[in-house]
Amino acid sequence: DIQMTQSPSSLSASVGDRVTITCRASQSIGNYLNWYQQKPGKPPNLLIYAASSLQSGVPSRFSGSGSGTDFTLTISSLQPEDFAAYYCQQSYSTPRTFGPGTKVDIK
Amino acid sequence: QVQLQESGPGLVKPSETLSLTCTVSGDSISSHYWSWIRQPPGKGLEWIGYVYFRGSTNYNPSLKSRITISIDPSKSHFSLKLTSVTAADTAVYFCARANSDYFFSLDSWGQGTLVTVSS
């Protein structure tokens, strides 16, 4: 199985801050990396697919980069509705695996 | 706009079988990969497996001996069965579409259903 790690596991930030979350795969996954946002009591919502492609309807302040084993999700200017958990997921091979998540809360 | 809705019992006894159905609307079920994911309370996401519309499946090896995912295109739904459940199977179960046009990302999700394993 491909293991996914994320850092940090949590962070505190203020509205307007630039936030960066890192995801690492245990082996190369090309660009088969997806990012999701999850708010309490809700299902995850796809933000980025193929490492850097913005899902339709997702604000442009979200961006993704990376390939191979190292990936980054960036929120350019944090908004109140962005306080949530963020998960990366590889869709390169089965079993699909998720990172453990990064919780973004208010400083 | 595709919509998915899980249904099934919210309480299952230990050693019994968990059965859930996901009904798909707004899109043909005859394409893409239809998936199950679960999330224990307060924890992260675990991929369970998927079924392709032609019936081929792929399961998480950690659960493979206990799970069956099936599809009924005529009813536009797909199903999950998990046998011999224990308290460790208590989780919110989500169904989702893995879009083969978008790197198999999970682009549409049901709202999730909490299944508690308890006597």
C-alpha cells in the first residue's frame, strides 16, 4: 500500500493568512494526488485533482502543486469558511489511501 | 448534478452483517467507479472499495475477506455488505463517485450515514 503523510497535523491561522499544507507519498504517484476539504458533519469536498487542477466551483485562492512524492496545498488568503480539515488522497493505485488530515483552525 | 444518498440500518449487532445502499441520481451509473469510504468518529478517512458499472470490483485488502460491493444499474444503485462486524466498524459510511475523467478523484459524495455496532 502507498502510505500518505501530511504536515502539519494541525495549524492555527488568521483570516487573510497564506496557508500551506504538505502531503508526501511513500512512493512515486505521478500527479495522481487529490485534495479534499471536510467541515464537521459534512462529507469531504473535492478541491484539487491531478495535483494541481482546480475542481469546478472551488475558489481560486486554493491551489495545488507537486508531483512524484511531494505535494502542496496552498490557500492564498484564508477566509472564515476555510476553517476545516484537509485531506490528501492518492488515486495512483489501489487501495486508495488518504493522508491523516490537517486541521486548520482560528488563531 | 449527480447526487448520492446512502440508506440502511444505523445500528448493527456485533458479528452480524452491515448492509448499505447508495442511490445515484442526476447521472448515469453506467460509467465511472462507485466507491465506499468510511470515517470512524473523530478519525480520518478509510477507502473501502469500488465497483465499476460492469460489476468488476476492487477492495481494500484490510477488509477484503469481509466485504462485497455490488451494483444494480437498472435501479441506479450500488451496495455494500460488511460481514462479521465489530465495534471497530462503527463509522460514518460515505458513498462517492470516483470520476475516471478526473484522475479517479472522488468528485461527488453522499451525506454519509452513521453505523454503530453495538448489542
